[in-house]
Amino acid sequence: MKKIALIFARIVVGVLFIFSGLIKANDPLGFGYKLQEYFDVFHMPFLGDMATGIAIVLCVLEIVLGALLLFGFWSKKVTGGLLVVIIFFTFLTFVSAVFKVVTSCGCFGDAIPLTPWQSFGKDVILLILIIYLFIHHKLIKPLTENSKVQLGLLVLVTLFSTLFGIYTYNTLPVLDFLPYKVGAKLPDLMKIPAGEEGDEYAIMYQMSNKKTGEKKVMSDKDYLKTEIWKDDNWEIVGDPEKILVKKGYEPKIKDLLITDASGTDYTKELIENPYYNLIIVAYNLNDANEDAIAKLNALAWNAAEQFNIRTVLLTSNSASDADLFSKRMKLFAEVFYADAVPLKSMVRSNPGLMLLKNGVVVNKWHHHTVPTFEVLAEQYFSK
């Protein structure tokens, strides 16, 4: 039974660590954004600029430890390393769950979103299994005793996981689990489907009786139903509070609002354009690659001149900063504004490029992989 339990624990822990590491390495920039949230919570903003690098290192560590556990190499060191890592993650998810400081731990990236309590529960189970493995590490038999083979496999796994993280950081995720993935019809993802209900809220009133001093809290429905408003002795005290009564269907895209500098809503016009249109996404112009911006600007000019294709640039910067940037870079594209959160989800690149048509994401590119105008014209615009 002990042998079976040991094999079970090794497989579960090893596979989960490898899976978790690969999923996050598939989107290291997204994992970096999550780490920045934790850095802010723990008052360590100085680590923010290194978040993506730290994210890649953590992904490599998870994959390597998971693989070495399955291989059975260096059992004491590996199980000890796993124990340190899981204690650290369990502490983070506990803090997130209790204090509600980070709504999702990002344990499995955007592939399998977990609530803080689900993440904490998962980590507790892994902690128990890893403690068991650490206690019985001497019973773990390696696949081979050959030290050269062991070292070779360690180097291969480390090299693969590192290069994979660097590749996805410099291109785009191999598997896109975000709502703005290629093929997604954005207007549909912003609606509540027929037959589904949205969140149900209640407005709560703090009531006070001027005559007796009695106080009570009642919902807007009860307020109207009981007709308490007809009694002059009762008055509303303070501001009403809106509370969630029932969780309903949540659209995959719920936070996208595109405006111009004056605040006019252009979301529908830009997202539902029936023709090809190019969206340059640069959530932070201060950190955007300016060489890439210049190339995208030239691409926008050619697209407009030869095919009358509209190009807009979306950013979360202030209108004044964007205007200065636009003048300095001599931008041809129109500039619109949106919150940084959806912009980071659109393209994991600053800047990045999306090609839309009739609300569908036809394709998107990291600024390192944007095709030439001639290629875009041949593959899309000329058809």
C-alpha cells in the first residue's frame, strides 16, 4: 500500500507541477501581470519591472521539479524543493482567499481559472502529498542511476522550459485561452445570451423612525411592497447600498469600453466594423517599443492609401500623454482609449496588432511577428 501511495503521489504532484508550469509558460506576460498584483499587495513595487523574468523562472522551476520527481532523481533535494515551493504558494493563496486581495491566483493561467479558495484547497492537497513524499523520499527509485543521463535530462528539461517561456514571451501564447483569441466574435462575447440571466442586485436602504428611533434595513422591493414610504415617520438614512443577490451569467468580455478623448463611446463602431480594420494595441505608451510603433504606423498608412482600411490605436494612457506621443511619432492611426486590463488581454505585446472584420478577430500578432504590408495585402486585403 505504501508503494502504491508513493507512486500515486509522485504522479499527481509531478504531472500537476509540469502542467501548471507549462500553462503559465505558455503566457509568461500574463503570469507576470498576476505577479505584479502580488507585489503591489505585499508592498514590493520595485519588483514590478522584473515580474515577467521572475514569472519565467518560476515556470521553469515548476516544470523541472515536476519532471525530476517523475524521473525519481535526487529525491531528497527535489521533494525538499517542492515542499518549499508549495509552502510559499499555499501562503499566497491563503492570503488571497482570506483578505480577498487577488481574485485569481493564476495557478493554471487563464486555461483553468480558480477562485482563491479553490486555489488554496488545491495547494493544501498538494502540500499533504508533498510532505508524504518528503518523509518517504528514500523509497523513491530513480529511472536510472547513471549520473550522466540524469544530468543530461536535467539540462534538456531546463533548456526546453526556458526556451519555451522565452519564445512565447517574444511571440504570443501558443494556446490562447483569452476571450480575444483568433476566431472570437467579440460582440457576441459582450452579450448575455438569450435564456440566460445577468446578476441580480438589490438596493438596500438604511431606515430610521423619527418618532421611535427604531432602525431597520430593507431592500428596494420591500420598500415598495410595504409602502413604508407613505409613513412620514420613516426616512432613509445615508446612501443606499447595492448588493449582489444572485450571481448570473457573466459575459466573457465585460469590461471593454472604447472612447475618444472626450469620453464618447466608440466601442460598437470599432468592434462591429463590417470591413477589415487594424487595431494597434499599446496599453502603456511609456513602455511601448517605439520602433515597432513606427513600423505599425507605416503599415497603417499603406493600408489606408491602398485599401482604405481604418487603423486605430488603443491605449490606457491619458489623452494629453497620448496626444504628445502621437505628435512626436507622427501617428497616422486614430487614437482611442480603454482600460489597461482588457488591452492586456487583447494582445500580449506592447504594442501588438489585431486584424478585425465584422467583429471577428481574424488574426493578431506580437510586434516581433507582424507580417509585411505585402503579406497582409495578399492574404487578407486583396480577397
